Amino acid sequence: MMTDDSKIKGIIKDANLNKNIGNFSYWIHRLTGIGLAIYLIMHTYVLSSAISGAETFNERMGFVQNPFFAVLEILLIAGVFLHMLNGLRITITDFFDWSRGHKVLFWIMAVVFVILMIVAIKLQWPKFFIDNYAAGGH
């Protein structure tokens, strides 16, 4: 039976065996998928408080409306974009038999990701300042 420590070392060893764009992309896709699944659980928890009434809902929403969670929202947006764009890259590679062009698609995905993140950060920028939360966070 493997210990957790040896499992982690095994995963790191496997990742280091084949350092290329495909392997990097593989790990990014898996990690963003896990992160998004964890987010959905937390999101459901916060929104489920609406069943308990407006006061409970407003209390939970107030807890997550601050600059720290604004940074986490940017990480969430980055995770969604990375997972989405990589999923599109995988789909194009698989369905259009373009495996020889997967590296080009990866770099196109990277450029689109950077553009999307610049727009997202620009739109989220006011949330990074505590003064903007005095009037309900908007």
C-alpha cells in the first residue's frame, strides 16, 4: 500500500518524465477541473442559504464580498477560461485529426487566454478596493 507521500512523489516523477506542452496541458486541465468542482460545492453552499431566508443569504453573501474574494474570483475566471480553452483545443485536436498541430493550438489558446484575462481583470478591477463595498459591493 502506497502512502500519500509516495503517491505525490510518484505523480511528480511521472510529470517530470515527459516535459512537453501536451503533458503541461494535461495537468492544467485536470487541476482546473478539480478546482472548478470544488468551487461548485462552495457556490452551492452559499446560494443554498437563500432557502433559510434573506437574512442568512445576505450574511453569507456579505462574507464573500470583499477584496480577498475578488482575487479568488479572478482565479476562478482564470480556471474557467483555461479549462474551456484547453477543452476546445482537445476537441479540435481529436475530432479534426489535428494532433500534429496541437502545439500551435496550445499557443493560440495561450494568447486568447491572456486577452480574456486582461478584459476580465479590467472588469473586476473595482472589486479590488474595499471602498467599493460600502454600497453593497457594486
